[in-house]
Amino acid sequence: MSIGSIADVEFGAELDPFQPDTSIAATSAFAEAVGWGGGGRFKDHELARKEGLPGALVPGIMAMGFLTSMIHRWSPDAEVETIDTVFRAPLLADEPCLISAVVTDVDEQQGIVQLDLTVKNQKNETRVFGTANVRLPG
Amino acid sequence: MKVDIDELKSRFLNLEFDKKDFELDPEKVAIVARMSGETLPQFSDPAHPDFQAPPAFIASLAAGRHLPINFPEFGGIPMDGGKAVTCIKPVRAGRPLTGKTHLHDIYDKSGRSGRMIFLVSRMELFDENGEQVATSDSRTVIRERAS
């Protein structure tokens, strides 16, 4: 269900997730675009392992991007005012991840919704978590 | 030697230690949005009249130096503990931007594996008119080395 105004938001509601693209092609393109394309950390599993990593990684801020995109899919009129993400452990490229968000506060007077955010790997381990404050039309 | 958080705060908090000028490439901004799964054209299509950088791109601008040059080393390996972005006004591509960075907070947390020191560096991003458009916080975590 797409949210058009803050009156549509229910406390405790879960946002519809989508399946983010964590392929090497996507992590590589993202890393190149933000200027982090040097080395193999986000681009090549073998090179990343030579750096002592378990494999090529999804950039932490790309997880922030997945979560922001989920918010915009939930409500195309939403304005993300703040988003705070904690990088608990790495997400590996080429491995599916599950993103989720739940409404933890609705302030109709201020027009602000607070969300708790989580990114888990396929073993259901939390890799990234955080919060967002989102402004919605009244 | 145990790190004295209050002493570090008194010496380093709120002093600008880095200043950078940027001009965002619209194509790169759009790639970041699309690779993140963004569906709104104001983030993914440079031709959109309200085209702007998504929070993840703003967070990437804070890469580089997170600490003052004379900040002491604690011995542990610094880790990226996370990022936070506050959007104040749309951040436009193709326009001059200036980022000014200071240490915003220093705190510690203790757990089974010892004490962790958290350093929050904050980049305040300004447009060409000197108006603040966003802030980007970078949390660095350092495990205190046992003495």
C-alpha cells in the first residue's frame, strides 16, 4: 500500500520490502560513482579476500541507499529528514539481503513519522540497523 | 593508559579541522540512486526539474579525513561505525558546495571485549549562498588497547 499522507500511517506498520540488487556489478558501479572504486573491496571477491575480507562487500552507505529507496517506494511523497545507520557487520556482495522498516512513532501535528530500519543477511543476521525521521504531507 | 574522554572533548570538540569544495556530477548521483533501488525520478533522473542527491550520496562526501591531524592514536584499528545524514534543503548536482568538518561528539561504551571509543565527525554542507543544506555524521569506532 502506498502512503499518501500521514493520516494513512499506522503505528507498528511494516513497510513493504523489496529485494535490493547486491550483485558485484551493482556494488562496483555504486563504489565507482562515489569515488571508492580503487582496490577490490567492493568490486572483486578474490581481491577483497587478499585484503583479508570474507569477500567483496556492499558499501555501508549503499545499505543506507536501499533503506531510503524502500521509504520512497512506501510513500513517494515522503521526505527523509534524517537517516542514521549503524554498520554492525559487513554485507557481502552477491548475497541476498533482507531489508525491513517498522513505524515506531507517528507525530501528526509535526507531520513526522519515525521508522526503525534493519538490513539482514540470508542467515537472518543483522548487518545494518538504524532509524529515520520522515516528513509526510498532512 | 586509559583514554580520558573529557580531556579529549575539551581539546577537540567543535573545532573545524577540514574544509572541502565539491561539485556533484549529476550522472554519478543518478547511478548511486539507481544502484540503491531508487524509483523516484527526482533522485534517479538528472533531467528531472527537482533532481537532487539522495542521503547515501551525501554520506559519501564525508569520506577522507575524519579526525584532526593532531588527534592522538589509541592503538586500536579504527572501524566505520556508521553514517547519519540530516537533509535540510535539496542538495543539487552541478552547483558549488562546501563541506566543513568538526568533531561533534566523543563517547565510550564498555562491553565484554573491553571499552570502545566512538568519535563522531560532522560535515556541514553549504551551498554557494552559504546556506546549510545538509549534515553528514561519520562514526568511527576504536577498540581501546588494554594497557
